[in-house]
Amino acid sequence: VTPSAAPIDRAAVERTLAPFGRSRTLPAEAFHSDELFAWELDRFFGASWACMGRAAEIGVEELKAVRAGTESVLLARDGQGRLRAFSNVCRHRGHELVEEAQPATPALGIQCPYHGWSYGFDGGLRGAPSFGGTPGFDRDEFGLVRSAVVEWHGWIFANATGDAPSLDEHVGQLDRILEPYRPERLVRGGETVYEVAANWKLIVENYHECYHCTTIHPELCQVTPHDSGMNFEPDGAWVGGRMALMDHAHTMSLTGESGGVMLPDLTADQRREVVYVGVFPNLLVSAHPDYVLTHRLEPLAPGRTRVTCEWLFDPRAVEADGFDPAYAVDFWDLTNRQDWRACEAVQRGTGHRGYRPGPLSPRESAVYQFLSIVGKGYLGEAMVSPAPGRSIVSTRSPSPARP
Ligand code: FES
Ligand SMILES: [Fe+2]
């Protein structure tokens, strides 16, 4: 990856990167500048790893085109189940191969709709009509251009440019934190797509703190103590922590009751808490004792973000007679809408003349960690979360630090 600094005031970014307690939030341009937004799409979403959705969305011998920053990526799963990714462009005269935003479609291979060039699932050129007798024409020269793709716990991560450090480095020990939930075996029981009038980073910032919980989430505060947060010490491009459930609550729902089944491999501690992690830049994973909720962010404009929420349950829950995911979906839909209102008001506020980057409270340490990844990225440095000192971890730990 070629480091390249972002088009943003360097001194302001350095204030964001100052030690926790003295740092400031990002300057207004971070939420409003078209030029910076384009840079972010290119560097954070195209040149790095970004989540493209669930692996289950693309079956064997199916194709799907997705957006990774400024790039269009063609995902192709072959007959053996192997997933590959290519730049979504024909090697003849550059026609796009598959239109984005279509559901996955079954295919015998990859065929360009323009002049009919055809490629295998491995990206190799198979057929180029009328080129048979062309002297010096070598099919091997015209295979599709590869992008990097990895299936991780049931999610697809793509790196359009193909030159980011490995996804293992990106996620570090987060792998071990999510493993007990076995997200790859969970199935979708609910989905909601929101369009939020706020910058994608404001949505991530908001996700990583519960300082706002008492003021805007009365229902949430019935099932989780708002000050029970405890952060992990991330070792990659991710941020997260966990929060306790109230004694009466089995999960996050309006009543604290679960309408599903408990995930089978959790420890007694994990059954009493919810894990909240954000994989930079665009996947937020909320792992509950009986379901996993994800928010996947797609930045549409500096002040506009599509958020796809998926509620993933144990297959036994979804198959059960009369299963109703509403206990989980309705609870988080209500909470989401409270959050979107706040994020949209911050989007507007940061556009006002009187906005100045502000300080973070001791309860916003995970926001600091997220902003540190962003700030380092802006300066062209390696995007890793800083290990929090003891001083930035909130009190009231629900259980000893793990892993
Ligand atoms: S551009 Fe694809 S076949 Fe001509
Ligand atoms: Fe919230």
C-alpha cells in the first residue's frame, strides 16, 4: 500500500491523535469535504479490507458485483465453493461485467454482455468471439484482474486493490473474541436497511460509546447498565468492548427475555454480556448470548450512509415453529432510530460555523481508539488501534479481561 496523506488539515489530525484526555474530535471537513470523502473511499474502503456482506449471499456457481470504495468488485464462487474477486471490468474494451446491487445470479461462467467475451470462475479468458484466427492473440494475456477476498466467520471481506496487509493482521485477536459465537453457522432472521443523513464515521463513533445511553436510550438502559463498558485491547484495525446485561435480562430486548435459543458454545460470562466490536472501516458486530446483530456501513456521500442491519440467529431458533425475531429486531430498530437522530444532528452541527473539535470523556475511550485508526490513516501511517492505558478503560468491569 502506498501511503498517501489525506487532504485534511494536518495540525487538526494531530490534535485528534494527542494522548487520550487531551485529544480533540475531528475537524468539520472530516464530515463535509467531498475531496476527503473521495480519499477515504479510495484508501479506507478500496485499498484496505472492507466488509461486502455475508458469505451465504453467494452460492456455488454464482456471481455478484459489490462496491469497495471507488471500485466495483466482481465476486465469483466456483463449482467447488471457492470464492474469488476480480475487478468488475472486461479485458476487451472495458464494459462492466455485472451490474452492482443485483442479488447473486447463477452463471456458467463470467460473460461480458457487450461482445460476449467469456471467462471462467478463475478469471481466465475462455472465449473471445472471432479472435480465433487473429495472429499473436494470446488468451492468457487477457484474464480478469484479481482483487483480494477472504471469507471470515461468515462475512466476505474484499480488498479491491489486492495489496493491503493480510486480513489476519487487520483483525488480529478479534478472531478469538468472536469465535465462541461461531457467526459462520448463524442464519439471518431479520434485515433492515437504513439511509442515514450522517457521515459514516459519526455512526461508528456513536456505536462505540454508551455515554449517550442515559440521555437517548431509556429502553436500552432497562437491560444493560449504561456504565458497564469494558474495552478490549485491540491489536489490529478494530475497536471494541463488552457490556453486562442487567441481572434480570437474558439478552437485549425490550423485556430482557429471549425469543430464540442461546448460542451453544458460550461461557457463563459470555451469557451475561454483549460484545460490541467494529472492524475498520465498515462492520459493526454486536454479539449477544442468543443472536448476533451486524451493522454494515456503505458511505454514499460525505453526509449520507446506507446501513444494513442483519440479525443472525442459531439455525435451531429460526427453524423452530412460531419463531419471531421481533424481540431482537424491534429492540434494536428502536435503538437504531434513536441513534440515527443523534448522528444526523451531529452531522448538521458539525456543519455550523460554531463547531469546534471537542474533548472526549473517560467513557469515550473506544471512540478515541477508532479516531486514532482514522487519524493514522489520514497521515498515511499504519492503521492500528492504540492499546488503551488503564486510564482509558471504564470502571465496572462485568468480568475479567478476555482473551
Ligand atoms: S467489452 Fe467485453 S466483450 Fe467487448
Ligand atoms: Fe446509541
